[in-house]
Amino acid sequence: MNLDPSTVLKINKENFNGIYIEERDFVGKINLRGKSNDKEFMRNVGSVLDLVLPVEPNVRVSNNDTNIIWLSPNEWLIETPGDKTQKVLKLLKSILNPQNTAITDVSFNRTVLRLKGDHVFTLLSKYLVINLEEVLKTNYSVAQTIFIKIPILLIRNNKDNETISIDIHLNRSHAKYVYKLLIDGCKILNI
């Protein structure tokens, strides 16, 4: 069976009351589990990805085309361009000890909505109970939270002087529901 890696919502960048919402193009995603205190594991992953796995909570590191997102002390999400995912997956599996690690391609499980605009935090605060300005205060911050009973991962994409840009990672099956809630929220923004 060949899964279609295309987007779920099939929407272009749309503007709703000053907030742009779009579904990002397909991005490869690899869930990696291992022990952060295992020096060989950390060194081997670093050699494959040309990045050091973040060990600080709620942080993202990146280079030209790869992001590594901290999920827990021994779990990370690796984002790669879709055409490079299988190569990275094979390299990781060939170099890491399968007894001490888990490497799973989760590319088809999730999609990513990008919100951009000056009032993104105001919109999201209608659905979240965390202080986004505090939790996502740096341009390498991430947060795992619940969006009306739906687990999501938030990733800040903007630098301090740029317009707020947040990626929302969520299960593909929830994309339409969350998208409709975000549109409704944009309509009643009190700005």
C-alpha cells in the first residue's frame, strides 16, 4: 500500500482577520527514542544528522533542512524534507543499536498547520490553557499541549522582530476539525 503524502486540507495560504493559516507541504517526520545519557547514541545520531540532539526541555535545533524537536528526556521528533526521510531513516537504523533505540517513520501520521500574524497568540489562547508568550518566548521554543482534547505540538518559527509564526503539529485525522475551529476563532477575535 502506498500512502499519499499530500496535504490533508488542500488549502492555500488563507487570511482570516489578519491571521494567515496554511497547511505546510509534506515534511518527513521520524520519532527517535534513546537514552540521552548514552554517549555513543548521542554521538552516532549527531554524525548522521550533523546536529546535536537537544537535551533541554521544549527546544528545537535545526540546520539547513533538518529540525530536531525535544519531546521528552529520551524522545525526539526529527523533521526532514520528504525526499530525504527514507535515507535518514536507513542511516539511523544502520548506525544505532536496535536493542537500545526505537526509530519510527511517523510522516503519514501528522500534518502541520502554520499560523502567521500579529494576533496568533490571542487566537490560540481561546483554545489553550498555557501562556504562549512565556512558553514560546524564544525562536527555538516548542510546547506540547492540548487543543480542546487534541494533543498538539507547537513550534515557534519567528525571530523576536518578526511577525509571529507558529506551526501546529497534529494528527491528520484532526486537521479539518482544528482548522474549522481556528477559522471560527479568527472571526470573533477582539482586537
